[in-house]
Amino acid sequence: MGALGALVLAAAALTGAVPAAATPAPSSPAAAPPAEFGTDWHDPLTAAPPVAKPATRSCDVTLAEAQFRDFTPYQGSYAPPAGCGDSWSKVVLRLDGKVKGRQYDRLGHLSVGGVEILRTSTPEPSPDGITWSVEKDVTRYTPTLRTPQPVEMLIGNVVDDTYTGVIDVKVTLTFYAAERGRTRPAAVPDRVLPLTAPTLTTPRNTERILAEVYATGSGGGCEEFWYLATPDAAPYSCKAADGPYREVRIAVDGQLAGIAAPFPTVWTGGWSNPFLWYVTPAPRAFDVRPVVYDLTPFAALFNDGRAHRVEVSVAGVPAGQSGWSTPANVLLWQDPGRAVVTGALTRTEQSEPANSAVFTAGSPHRVDAKGGHRLTVAGYLDTSHGRVATTVTRTLANTSVHRWTDGENQDALVADWSDDESVTSGRTTTSTRRAYSMNGETTLGADNRLRTVISLGDRADTASVRDDGSRPSWSRLDDRYTGDASYATGVPREQRHAVGTSTERYRLTGSDGCYDRTVASAQGTLTQDLHRC
């Protein structure tokens, strides 16, 4: 079997939906790693920071507690905490999980009142068992959490004589009270609406609209590895007529309203090699963050009191092919000084979408792909505090070089994505420059030993600038993962003689301070846990 064929089989059980960010407390590295992987390894952890928590009174609520063996969702109910008021300074979700035996990586989702608040994936277990945790700031969902709600959670799983891992999870919410003189209530939307119907009706005094889409290529099949897709003429396992370019789009009444580059998530069985991810998952694998669109230029249209069609799609997916999940929420802010806010959509302008994928036959075969798109939308609102104009510009670009041999025993990709966004609202412009990268190669040798070497990058620079030149806030994120692992294929687990190293460095600097942590592992043992800030 070729390397990609092994990859597709290794992830074929990724089903369900997905969510958040895991950071167990720092652990003491072992003195020396073993010569190869054994039957147990360090519990999964990431270098990402924990959620900052205020030092105020707190209340805990258990949101879900379940063991997932199949595709039966957990269904329960939620009630707000009694002792922390209803205007909180922060709300933090925590998932604690455990699993043992043999199991694929699985995807999961959690919704409250129909609003998706968590999308995550699971690590692959050791025979002796692992535990892990995921933390996420869910303060923005406060409007939903103020009243009793139904709860649904699913981590789709298959348990049989071979795949024995039962996924046992508990999810809690911790509410931190707002206390006079210590912490103010968090600034949150007035409403959060799940996009569960074809149309959306909003309050007529809406003055700001954000849409968030938890877009993931998942569920088994080729769209899990959309970045490797080749044109139909190429002799490759996963094909797409237009090549690997994907773009997550949102439209209002058929008019393009937002574009975004999907993040190239690698799940914990990805690239044919789970030994890369046993201890340190790839960036965002435990924290599937949503794509966020500023739809405020369309607010005047929504404020006419009528239902409007809002649609999410993924451009580039072959017609009739499944594999993308795109649940969405709409976050609304209302003008307390007016019952109806009027205005106009003044501009929608886009470039012609660019997309090319050129196949060159040879040894190795090669596809050079390039794509991009630019969209600007603008509008204004006459609010109780004056006329506010909003202009949103988003520019996407992607380049990749994909090389592989006949049979796919060698399979390599070098790819870069950029997603630049500028939002001008009134006198402030907020700019975000996102950059994602992937450089990996999987080789299946004549001795049936499979090796994967890969590096991944997740970077973002964000700054807000006022028209007087002052900069009230800025941040710079640089999250980098590197890994190298190999194992014998076609033999029982205990005969794989697997070895592997991984390193993640997560750096976040800005007006709120500095965070810099590096974690590294070898053969499943933690070898470094270094804090630099």
C-alpha cells in the first residue's frame, strides 16, 4: 500500500464533528528516553497557554459526562450557576478525557441550546491508557448560558474486538463572578444565534454582526487531506478537478459576504504516522477554532425585519463529495438607544478568484498549485451614537508543491497559506495577518518501514490602530511544530519498533504580555518543558 493509502486508512474512522485548547500543567521531563516506543507514553499536552482566570468567586457546572462507544449523542440539560450572578467576568470550559487500548482519533462537538461551543479531536491511546484535557474561553457565549438550555455532545466512536478504546469524558464550565472594584463583567454579544435554518432574522437595532464557522475537513475520505488533492489527470489517490485550493465562504441572500482560508488541521493519526502526535498534537488539533467573519456592513440589510438567507460553503470541493462540516453561530450586538437602526450596504467588490493546479508527470510526479481571492464589503449605520461606517477587506493566497512517486510510497508537500484581514470601524482599523505552513514527507521503504518528517506553522499578527496613529492593542502569535517518526508497517503493534521525536514552541507576545513555551518528546517520553517568559 502507498503512503497516502495508509494515511487514508489510518484516519478513516475520523467521524463526527470536532473543538478547543489543551494545556496540562507542566510535567518534569524524564532523565532519558527509551530506545523505542513501549506500551505507554506521556499523556498528551500542548505548548499553548492555559486560559487566564480572574481571582474572583467562581462556580462550577457539569455540562456533560459520558462514555462514547458509538454514534449515540449524549443529551442532557444545563442550568446557570446559582452563586455567581448572571454577568460574569469569564467563563471557562474544561474537557477531561481518558481512553485506553486501541482506538483511532475521533472528532467531537458540544452544543448548548443549539449553539456549538466546542469542537475537538481526541488523541490515540496507549495500551495502558492516557488522560488529557482541553480548556477553552467560552465567555462570548454568555447570552446563551444565562438561561437553561438543552445540551448535546457527540464523539463518534467504534468499539469492537480490535478497536477497544472507550472515550470517557467530563466537561465542566467554571463561571468567574464580576465583582465591584475587582473585575468588570466581560464585554459580550447581546445575542448568539445558531445558524441551524436556511434563513436568519435579527433584532432591528443590531449594530454589529459576527459570524463564526467551525469549518473542518473531516469524516474520513479525501477531504480530510484536501491540501493533497490533485487534478483529475494526475495518478493519485485523492483527486479534485480544481486541485487543492479550498476557501470557506459565507453569503447573505446569495451575495458573497465573507471569505477565509481553512486551517490545515492535522489530526492525531495524520500523515500515516500516529507516533508523531502521541504526546504533542499538531496545532489546533485539540482547539478547532472557528473562522470569524465581520458581517457588520450587512447589518442595515438584516435590520429590515425580514428573514435573510445565510449560507456557508467550501469552494473547491468536487461536486457531490462530502467531507466538510461547517456549523455556524451568529453573534449580535444591539444599540440600546434605538429600536431600529438604519443604514446601507454601500460596497461589495471582489477580485476574480484565482486557482491553478499544473500537473507534471515524472519521477516523482508533481503538482504546482496556486490560488487566491480578495473581497471588500462596506456599509454604514446611523446609530444612537452617530453614523458608523465599517469596511472589511480580506485577501487570501495559497501556494503548494506536491511531489509523489508511483504507488505513493514517497509523498511530499510544501504549502503556504495567507489570510489577511482589515476591518475599519469608525476611527479604528484592526488588521490581522494570518500565515499557515506545512512541509512534510512520508516515505515507505523497501523494508516496509514508514517514516514521516514534518513541520507545521500557525502564525498571526494583529494590531488595532486609531486614526490619530495610536495603537491600543497588538499581538503576535507563532506556533511551530516539528516531528520525525518511523515504524515497521504490516506487523503487530508490539513489533513496530517505533521511534519518534516531536517539538512544539508556542510564542505569544503583545500588549497583554508575553508567553513562550517549548515542549519536546522522544519515544513517547517528555524530554523538554521550557518556559522563556
